[in-house]
Amino acid sequence: MDTFNSQRDLLENLMAIVFNGDILADCRTMGHYLDEGMRGMIIGMRKGGASIRVISNQLGVPSTTVFDTIKQYEETGQLTNQPIPGRPKKLGERDMRQLSRVLHQHRRANLDSIRNLITVDVSASTLRKAIHSLGKKSCIAVKKPYLSERHMQRRLAFAQEHAHWTVDDWRRVIWTDESLFELGKRSTQVQVWRTPQEKYDLESLTVNHRSGRRSVMIWGAFCSLFQSQIIIPPPGQRRAQDFINNVYEPGLLPFLNYLNENVAINPDELILMEDGAPIHTAQVSEAWRQQHGIRKLRWPANSPDLNPIENIWFKMKYSVIHFFQPRTMEELVAAIHAVWATIPIEFLDRLVTSMPERIQSVIAKNGAPTRW
């Protein structure tokens, strides 16, 4: 932890860039195209004195792309991408319409396969420019849980039931969740052809899968602008009573006491959010909550897009991997604590204020996955 503490100022600056960007920013590269969050991190690290090589290694971005990003910022003061070249002349209007249909029908095909599926003979570079001119890029498919028709009906019912809730209502919710942090980066990623607007279409998504890497499960919670401590339960203890002993007692209960003593919220108005995991719904867990006077939201299954703490996990995992690059479980745990401690409160506030929009998104999609 001494190393982390000595770099705390730099870490806080980086966390401000990561967490104060778009809530849903991917913070990753798509070929040589970088989103604004990634460009901001490059410039932030450069201003902090990091070399191009260090920035490249920590962010996983080619050094030439880092150099170009810094040069563009120095010349223009802008973090936005340069305009993509216009439509190539080798493909006519009919060719472009055919290409658009092929991309829509074969989202996961690679560039060579796309070339074989269209009737005009063009080079790979020309085809790539043509695809870009349609507003599409090869992007990593967003992972979302599988939703059955029953799941979507229950999500829709939940959203309709809470459509009248205001931001102040959502500030009374204690958002909780468990998340798995792994050593190393993801090894398999599905690429799809899509426009930015198609990012959360069902055809552009892929299903979550667990890997077999060394990992640690953590529990955390936040309410309004306040965070609990991170809890790391002992591995392999999956009974509800274990969860009470290892999470409720050392994590949730102290956080509730802190909120009751320090936050201007009526304790009787606080309400707990948990998913439908068996350890949460077991009778012994319900009895413990009743004993401590804890009310609970009835939560629809497979709905991480409605739980704003999921956005914290996403940005934390990115930060842990790219800024700390832990090689041991001890380093992984230390990095998790360091990042959790530097999450800006402004980001927590933005997460809570996003709840009415999340609810309306579920209603608009009739319970299907949303962009959140």
C-alpha cells in the first residue's frame, strides 16, 4: 500500500477522469479510435509527468496513438476524434445499400467475410472506410444477462410501479451488490458491426460468462453520497448464515448505523436494494433484516442495468487492471481498496440522479435490456 499512497495524487486525478466522464463510457480503444474518456486519461497522465511508453503500457494503447492524441491536444486543445473520411468513390449508392444490409444481417462477421458477402471487389482498407462512412465500426459486444419473456414482464412491472419516484426517493435506497474481480484481462471478446445507436440492440449484445481465473468476490454499498466499506467474504462460504456473518454484520450493519447517525435521512425511510440471489432471499436472511428493521425493494431478476452500483464496478475493474496491473491476489485486493476510496462523490450523485431515466428506459423498451 505504500506504493499506492505515494501515488495518491495521481490516482485521484485519474479517478476523476474515469468516474467523472460519461457514466456509461467504455474507457477502451476500438482500433485506433479512442473515446473521450480514454483521451482524457492519456492527457491527464501526460500532465502528471508520465512518458508516452508508460501511458501506452498502462492503458493498453499503441504508443503511436498516444503520441497522436497528445499532439492533437497540444495543437487544438480538443479531446474529440478527428472526422472519419467520407464515402469512398469505388462503391456506388447501390453498393453502399447492399453493404448496409450485409452488416445488419452479419454483425459478427470479420472484414474478410464481409468482402465475400458483397458483390463489388474492393480492398480491405476501402471496405473499412466505406463501413465507417455508414457510421458503423467493429466494436466489442456489450455483455448483458439473458432475459426471458417472464424476466422482461417483471422488469416492466417494476419500472411502472416506480415510475413516479423522484430522485429524492431514490436517494433513500441503499444500493448493494457483490462483484467478482479477476487477475488479468478478459481473453475473449466478441466483435460486432454497429452504429453508436445500436450498442444496446439485442443483436449487438453477448451473454455474460464466468471465467476460471484467480479472482476475489467483494461486497460494497452506497446510499446517496456515502459509501460502505468494501467487504471481502472468505471464499467458498455460500450459505445464507455465512453471508450474514461475513457481510451483513461487518458491512451492512455498520453502514446503516453510520447513515442513521450522520445523514439527514429518516432511518425508517431507508430501503435496501439486493438482487434475488438465494443467500439474500433465504428465510434466515429475511429474519435478520426484520430483526434490524430493514425494509427491502422487491427487485426484478437479471436487472443490473437498474442497479447503479454496477457502473461503479465497471469503472473500478478498468482502473484496477490498467492503473495497477496487479500480479498477485494481495496486489489485487490492495488496488480494489485504493480505487474504492477515491471514487468522486459527484459520480455517486450522478448515478442516483440517473434512476428516473433508467426506469423510463425499461418502460420504453418493454422490459428489454437498456443502455444502462
